Amino acid sequence: MKRGNGFLAAGLALTGLLAALVLLGFFWTPCDPSAMAAGPKFAPPSLAHWMGTDNFGRDIFSRVLQGAGATASIALATLAIGAVGGCLAGALTGYFGGPVDEVLMRLNDALTAFPSILLALVVISLLGPGKKSNVILALGLVFIPSFARVSRTAFTSLRDVNYIQSARLMGAPGGRILALHMLPNTLAVLLPALTIGFNNAVLAEASMSFLGIGVTPPDASLGYMLSEAQGMLFAAPWYAAGTGLAIVLMVFSVGLLGEGLRRRDKGVL
């Protein structure tokens, strides 16, 4: 088996397993994630509490399931905004070029000039911290420039190929050419970019929530839980270990999937 296929198979398997656990957390958890005194305070991992309990006696595994669901849903929503907005801008600039390319890419350069986290902080400060919708909107806007550049390169490379020129000569509308002729041939570039974007969204959301400017109680996220665990490193190190492991596995599995897609499309052995 080619190593590229091995990366893809492992990425699909691990991502599928974690996705199943995240979906499970939306419908079932061993304990109520917010219920205090679900077990003794600072109880180590056991059969009753797989990841132990925190300073309020809350079941950490249940909280990790809930937090992983919140973080993953925010990352996916962020990715949707960034990918749709960025790909639309990249498709227009790559296909039409000229003044459209100049205007949109200069605007894109202006957004890229700001550090992404700083730009997200500005948006959050305007919208107000602590709400999932504001975090999603802030991070989604920040991710548009990177997807615009990737998609512009992909669409530009297809603009002058024979079948695109033939479709133009036959009078096919630009929207039809973009959607039916060009977009399917850019997926080899866009799909790995989506996996990178998802991982960046997970880490960005976790960072903002860790600092207290992202998701805040009563909503849960892995970043905020890791911030909670920081004060319990000696009393309950399993809290930080379990939460950190969830973030690492989420990022690693999707990264492995992206590497498998990249190797498959490039034919890397």
C-alpha cells in the first residue's frame, strides 16, 4: 500500500471515530457535565469517572465530550464562513482577473496585513465577548483572506485551459463555468486547505476561550476548560491531561486526513 493511502485511511478512521464521539456528546454523556458533586472532588480516573473529577466534583469526561462538541461546531461554522467567502472571492478574481482581481486582492492584502488573532480581537471587542455567534463571525472573517489566496491560485491556473476557453466560446455563463467546470477541478487543492483551516479554527477558538474572550460559561469549550484546568495542575492533573489530549487528537486526526488527501492527489509514495 502506498504511504499516501495509509495516511488517508488512518486519517479517515481516526477522524471518523472522534466525530462519532463528538456527535455522541450532543445526545448523551455519562453524567450531567454541569452537575456539581457528581463524584468526589478531585477524584482520580476510575471506572465511575474515566477522566476523574474536578474541584466541583464534575465528571471531566462528560465535560470533555460537551466541550469537544462546542469547539468542533464553532470550528466548522468558522470554516464555512471563511471557505465560502474566501472561495467566492478567489473564484471571481481567478476567473475574471483585471480590475476585479486588483480590487479584491488589494482588500485581501489589507486584511492579511493584520495578525489574524489581533483582527479577531478587534471584531470581538466590537461585537462583545462570550457569545458563540460572535466568536464564529470574528474567526470566520479572519479566515477569508487565506482561502481567497488559495482558491485564486487554483482558479487562475484553470482560466486559460482548453475546455474553459471552449465553454466561453460556446457562450456558457460565467457562473456555470465556475460551478460546473472549474470548481470540481480545484477540489484537489481546496480539500487539504479545508483540513488545515479546521485545525487553525480549533486552535484559534481554544486560544481565545483560554484567554477568556471566546466562549464563556455556561457554554463550554475545550479552550475554557483548559483555562480552568490550569489552576488544578497539582490537585487534578488529569483535568488538563484529558482536555489537552482532546485538542491534540482532534487536530492530529484532521491533519492526518489532510496529509493523506495531499499525498493522494500528488501521487506521493
